[in-house]
Amino acid sequence: MPLTSPQFYSAGHTDDIRVAVMHIANRYPNARLLGIGFSLGANVLTRYLAEEGTQSRLAAGCAVACVRMFDSDRQWLTQPS
């Protein structure tokens, strides 16, 4: 898929995953789709699943190594040791 949006990555932005899932679901209408997200991708996946609820085309999702508290982790990472 070509890049068609000026939107850069955002942990709160789920339109990209939504478009990708719909594209794959339309191309393979009988396929059972599963989502896997790692790190910040896990956060995006869980947010997408929460937004879509039962309307999601994903049959299941697996979130691996989620960022647990993004703001406090970010502050911890930027402090000098």
C-alpha cells in the first residue's frame, strides 16, 4: 500500500491499523484475521480493539510487551542515570 496520509506515528492514532485490517479483510473475505502488536504497536492494537469492539474484523488480538504507563515511563527514560 502506498503512503497516502501526512499523519506520522502516534500511539493514539488507530486509523492506519483500521485501514490495513479492512484492506486485508476485503481481499481475503473468508480468512480469520488475528492481530499481534509488540511494544507501542501492542498499545495501538489494544486501543483499536477497544474502539472497534465487536465490529472489529479481527477474531483475536495478542499484545506483547505493552508500554504500561506511557507518560511515567517516558519521564523515567529521559532522566539522567
